[in-house]
Amino acid sequence: MTLAHKIALVPTLEQETYFRKACGTARFAYNWGLARWNELYAAKEKPSAFSIKKELNSIKSEQFPWMYEVTKCAPEAALADLGAAFRNYFRDRNKKTGKHAKRPTFKKKGRCRDSFYVSNDQFVIEGKRIRLPHIGFVAMRESLRFEGRILGAAVCREADRWFVAVQVDVEEEPVKRKNQAPVGIDLGVLHAATLSTGRYYDAPRSLARNLRKLRRLSRRLSRRQKGGRNREKAKMRLARLHCRIANIRHDWTHKLTTNLTRRYGVIAMEDLAVGNLMQGRHLSRAIAGVGFGEMRRQIVYKAPRHGGCVVFVDRFFPSSKLCRQCESKNNALTLADRTFVCPVCNHTEDRDLHASRNILSEGQRIIRTTQGPWGSDACGQMAATKRTRFASRLVEAGRAQAHGKTPEESSRRTHV
């Protein structure tokens, strides 16, 4: 398994100047490669990242000698990213994958996050410092927490702070869990996560709390003259606030997902289409503030590390409207109703808690149908590859049964 540890750097003024040069070189190489790609594509030729990199290496000593002032990995990795962006674009355009990768566009200075890549043979980590090409050792806030083969690192800037994200290939060992208890999770806006055990988790709502200050700093930036020193100061104040809002949300999400994956062996969730939910004008800001997609992504990759697995219930499963007692459907339930009342058996329960328990029941049914009795050794104590395949079958079975098909008849792609 490949993991990344993002560590804050404490560079000197000279080292920060080098970082900005390397980021500018990577951005220039990306834009140059994109322009060259468009020229070759318009001439009915078939460009590739390798051919463009070869062409750049042949002319940079004469036309761009300043590229040698930074590590060679910066322009090479930028062109590799360009090739990957075009592959994703043509793949999604030619195939119905459900994703919509856009055509690569030019990067502008100051409007994108500055970063550059360094391969594993270009740097060395010793305790709380990292040695990079041309500038030597740079101080880090903490030491690398993962042990394994280092694959590479990316140096990036967020506001006025610099970070290094080190990619490490760690050996995954099967984890034997004593607690194989299942849990169902219902994601929402009022309560970010509602567990079938009756526990509620509320998001810190960092965006809503800082929205007034965010607007004030945005107005202050718009009133500054372009190209002036005061505009750069206002831009940095606004960037710091954006980073603070994002860091509060990321910290809460990591703590919540780590706690859930450590405590429960099987986690049942809804297969929500977060992109479609974000299209609504009324709840899009609240959904973005909670971070449904990031929460799902972290649970999916953390569960196998702790010996668990994830079951996804079909997004069209009526978890909020289906009664747990008599299995009748309450079609009159609206978003304003926070309490579920069954019109047949008068069963009354909190709406979110009722939905989470329905999600757990549906997840149990999917596992019984796919693998066998609940609580078998297959769900939590198997090797990583087998566990991932098992979770994929659970997702496929849940989607197929929701559409009245068998798992073999369903051809929809699974995401675990």
C-alpha cells in the first residue's frame, strides 16, 4: 500500500527562493508542453509525453538554460502529469465511465497551487530534515512516520507555508480484530454522521463560522490595485484563511474516519453521488463544508489497514422512507421532516438514526447474499487483496439487487 506523509517545512529565505524557482520551472514546462501538444494535435500527429519531453531536453540547453538551476525532476514530472491529464481526458470522452475529466488548460502564476516533484534518488531524509538537490538540508516540523520504500516526494506551497508530501510503499500486514461489530453510517447536513448505534457526529462547520470574515477579506482584495504590494498582502491574508478553514475540516475528518475504522469491522454506507448533490443551490455549501466525498475516500482506504471492509448500499435504496418494523414505504416524507412516522404501524424514530439502521440492515443482507453468514472470517481477517475483492463483490451485489438483477448480470463499475 502506498501512503503519503505531508510534513511542514521550515525553509530559509534562500531555500524558499529555490522552491519558487522550481515551481515556476515546472509550471513553464507544463505550459510549454501543452502548447506543443496542441500544435502537434492540430497537425494530425499523435503526440505523447515522452516525445515532448525528449524534444524539450534537446533544446533547453540553448533556449532555456535557466532550467538547470533546479532539479531535473521538476520539468520531467510536469510533462508526465500533462500526459496523464490527456489520458484521463480521452478515456472519459471515449468511454462512459461516469467521470468527466476536462481537457488540460494552461496554468497561470498565482492562480494554482505551486508544487514540484522530486524522485526518490534525488533526496534523503534524516530525522527532522530532508536533503534536496542544489540547496542541501531543509528543516522539517516532524520526522517521517511511515517505514518502507520511499517512492518520491512533492514540495508544495499553501498560502505562505511550504510542505513536503513523501510517498512511502509500506508493507500491509493482516490485522486480527477482536471487535467485528458492524455499523451503518448515514451522512447528512444537520448531523455530519449518524451511526446505527445511536451516536451523532457534528461537523465543526469551519466555513460557516468564517464566512463573514472570508467575505470581508475578499472585498478588501478586490479593492486593491493590481500589481501593488498591498494587493499581494491582501491575497496572502485571504489564502491563509482558506487554508485554516480547510485544515479544520481535514483534521476533524481524519479523526472521525480513523476512530470509525478502528472501532468497527464492517462499515455500511450509502453510495452517494456527491457531485450531483453539489448541483443544488440550497445545500451545496453545507455539503461542501461537511466533506462527504473526502469522508468516504478516507473510510475506504483506512478500513483495510485496520482489518475491516466497507459495504456500499445502492444510492436509490429508500433508507429514510422505509419502515424498519413493517417494511412499508412512507412516500410523504420530506426533507423538512426530522422524525420518521410510519403511516401503517405508527413506528416513530429519529430520521437520521432510522436511516442509518436501515443502511446497516441492507448491508447485512448484501453480505449474507454474497458471502454467507454475518460475522464470517472473510470480513476483517483476510489479506488485503482478498479483502478488497470481497468488498468489491459487496458493492456489486448491492447495486445489482437494487435494480432487480443478480450480481453476475450487473455490469456497472464498482468503486471501493
